[in-house]
Amino acid sequence: MIILSDETMAEGLAYLSARDADLARIVDQFGPPTLRRQPPGFATILQIILGQQVSRSAAAAMYNKLCAAIGPPQPAAFLTLDDEKLRSIGFSRQKTRYGRALATALVEERLDLDRLGRSDDDTVRAELTALPGIGAWSAEIYLLFALRRSDAWPASDLGVIVGAQKVKRLDDRPSKREMDAIAEEWRPWRGLATFLLWRGYQQT
């Protein structure tokens, strides 16, 4: 597996540019993307859960309220919060259940994030998506932002889909199958291509 970094990015951009003229155009026009990074661990997965189907600003507001209540989130401290407190922070009933399931798995040592961070991409996907509320999108975002895996592929992300539509000059938004087909040539750098598609979504 390849870890995305400022040092490996040049190799990845050269690889993608040689195989896809549309991505090459984004690189030429806007330069290398900024790699968004978050530390591996419970707090980051919780932020990803909070970010499901809400704006980034709304998710950030909830996370800040959570930090005000218990400090930097740790599983055991999170489990001390009752339904009313979590509701006041902004947690829906579903996100309360998802957060508690994650925290409980960590407290009971059924999930080891340190070990998972050393595992291959498919193992990370399988173990995370086995938990309630962590689907393919959440697992891929964790792979991309926290573990910085070069081939993470959040194909269902709206920004990635619209970015692909713009960058590839498509009449309609591509389906999941079409997204996967487009990205096949980008392996093992689909994660880096994701940052380019986000750039294309924002800038084109």
C-alpha cells in the first residue's frame, strides 16, 4: 500500500497525468491539491459519522459542542453521555446509536484502531463497515483522511461525483458503476485522484 504524502504526491500526479488527460488538465491548471489530513482514531471516525448527510459546518458545530462537554472525545467518556445530552449536542437517534456502537467496540477491544492502521485497505473496509452506521463512504473517508491510503475511493461522495462530471465533461452525473469504471485506470492512486476531482468540483 502507498501512503499519500507530499513526498509521494509527485509520483502519483505523474502517474495519473500520464493516464488521464482530464486529470492532467486539472493539475496543469490548478497545481497539486492540498491533502486533507485528520489523525487516526475514535475522534476522527466520530467526526465522519457526524458528517453523514449534513454540511461540514453543521458537523463541525456538533463536534465542537461535544468537545466542550467531554474534551477531546475518548470512547469511555463518550459512553457517559446520556440521550438527552447527546440530543442537546445535535446527535440524532441514529448517530447516537452509531457513536455508542463504535465507542463500545473500542472499550471492549473488539476493534483495535492501531492494528487497523497497519492493515491493508480491504481489511480496514471490512472491519469498519461491520459496525452500525459506518458504510462504504465513511470507511473510504477514514482511509483517505486518517490513514492516507493512496487508493481510497469514496465514489459515492457527491463532491467526487459532480467533480467527475465536470472534469470529464459528462452530460449527466455518473452512476456508481460508471464512477468505478472511470477510476479503474487510476489505481493505485484513486485517493489522490479524489482530491483532484474535489478541486475540479470547486474550481471548474
